[in-house]
Amino acid sequence: MSISITERAADQIRTIREEQHIADDAKLRVGVVSGGCSGLTYDLEFDANPSSGDNEQKEFEDKGIQLICDMRSFLYLSGTKLDYTDGLNGEGFHFHNPNANRTCSCGESFSI
């Protein structure tokens, strides 16, 4: 399994990269950190220089976007699809995680 992204998410990632002058070779790091009302929170950031200590990581490419994920986070995110919406429920990235047993109402945190 891998982590995938929708075309809308890929377009938004390209827009952010351009607006913030982020290098084209910077990878999008997808992760999970402790926090939020359900216990775990999603984390996204661009990483132009993955550290040499990151040898325990997964790398993917989808829709021309390079994704990187540490192995601990990947256990929680395997099979997840990253989407971007700008609808009535709020603008932003949304994770469709088949592993999550419970999510908070805002969709920012989850538990397994």
C-alpha cells in the first residue's frame, strides 16, 4: 500500500510551492504526531533536505508529487488518500485514512 493524492491536492501543492518559492525537488513529508482531540494529528511540510538519519522511510510519487513518510507514521497512513477541498466544511487538505477508527469533527486528528 502507499499514500496517494488527488488531482486537486496535487494542484494545491504546486500552487503553494510556487507562491512560497519552494524548490521543485523538495519532497512533501507526510507524518503523524501526537496531539489533537483524538490522540494523533496529521502533519504536512516540505522537506528540501531529508536528513541522512531518514533511512527508515517510505518514498512515493503520485501525480508528479514526491512524498516521503517515516516508517512509524506509515504504519498509521498506509492506504491514505490526501485530498484538498474548499467547500463549506472548510478549505484545506483532508486525509481519507482507512486505518482511522475515530476522527474528530474538524478532521484534524484521529485514533486507531
